[in-house]
Amino acid sequence: MAKADDIAPPEKVAKVASPERIAAFRTGLSAEARAAAFLMAKGYRILAKRFRTRYGEIDIVARRRNLLAFVEVKARATLDDAAYAVTARQQARIIEAAQAWLIAHPEQADFELRFDAMLIAPRRLPRHLLAAFDAST
């Protein structure tokens, strides 16, 4: 029988992800891989995937010539649902994370910057939305 001393305090108990969270995580990884492959086929070089900052995460940082694209990847049941999932709050977080990227990589600060979205849906080709949002909004 367990005693009070045998039970770990709440901060020591490992959180177990639900099956839904695990499935969503795997779907996200798969969508990001599809998006990266699609971008590479279009001539982009992938500089980073899942770049994390305290402000948020950039799914893909890609470069083509003198253009640096920060790409948000959204996977949903339909391409329209994916497009609506890029919220204003997310856009603000991605812009903040992009600023952190540029501070960490000052050699790329002179490139043209663009915020794209890559929409992923089952049995559909990815849809690449160029300049899906900008930092001025």
C-alpha cells in the first residue's frame, strides 16, 4: 500500500498526453514535412523547422534567392478550414518569433521578408499562400 511519502508531489508527476494530442502532434509533423518538400520542389532552401522562441514557433523558415519566408503550416480537413485557422493572434506571435529569428541570424536581416501560409488537407496538393499576412497589420 502506498504511503503519502511514496507519492510524488504534483510538480514531479509526468504529464501523459492524450491520444488526441499525440495524433494532432503527428499530423502536424507530417504536414510540416509535406510543406517542406513542396517548398523545396519550388526552389526554396529550408533553413529551419519548428524554430521555437518564447513568443511562439515558426513552422518553417525558408529562403529563395534574396527572399526569407516565414511559413505557418496548417493541416485541416479542408483547405478552407486550414486557411481560417491562421488567426490574428497567431500572426502576431509568428511576427514576434520572426524578429527573434532575425536577431539570432543578423546575416539574413537584409533579405526581403515574407509571411506565408501552407495549407494542407488530405488527398489535396498543398496550397502555398504567398504573403498570407504582413507585419504591418
